[in-house]
Amino acid sequence: MINYGFTKELEIPFDEAVAAVTAALKKEGFGVLTTIDVREKFREKIGVDFRKYVILGACSPANAFRAIKAEENIGLLLPCNVIVHEKAGRSAVGIIRPTVAMGMIDNEELKPLAVEIEARLKNVFDSLS
């Protein structure tokens, strides 16, 4: 396991994994603001055929507002990235740990918010099987 995110492999196809992650995020109050299809971009920009891999930009507007009020440049670290990709015939999911990402910022006001958001993202992670 990596220290800056939660990762796991799932026994469901890629498209089902993306749908499951999106639904779990919604249940925890997150919307997906952006979807970057890495496979498509690699093919388009550098002519490389790559496995299915998407980056979902998850956001909780109320918490983003709280974070920006506490630290105006925090937008450099928003939204919270979630990845879904194919791995050895399975689907894999990774979710950023906000406590690690925001830990580089010396702002005590952000720490409890990062803990709160990470707990909700961990709920998303734990709900996936």
C-alpha cells in the first residue's frame, strides 16, 4: 500500500468499478467535477495505446469552500483525485489521502478538515468490493 492514498483491486469490470466509485462518492457527499480519460489522452496526444485509466476529480463544495477560506491557495490541491484503472485483468481503485496532501501546508485550521474529508473518502474506499 502507498502512504499517500488508499488502493485496492476489485473483482468487477472497469466500467462497473467507475460506476461503483462514483455512486459511493455521491453517497458521501462528493460530486465528480472532472473525468480525465488517460487512455484517450495518451492515444490522442502521444499516440500510445494504454490500458483503461481514469482520474476522477471528486469535490464536496461545502468543504472546498471551508478549505479555500482557511487557505486561499489550497485550490492547487483540489479536487480530491480518485483513480480507476485496469490492472492484470481486474479493476484497481486509488483515493488520495487528504491528510497527507494537506500535511505539507502549515495551517492548523486545515488539519481537522483534512481528517474529516479523509474519513469520508475512507468510507467510500471501504464500501467498494
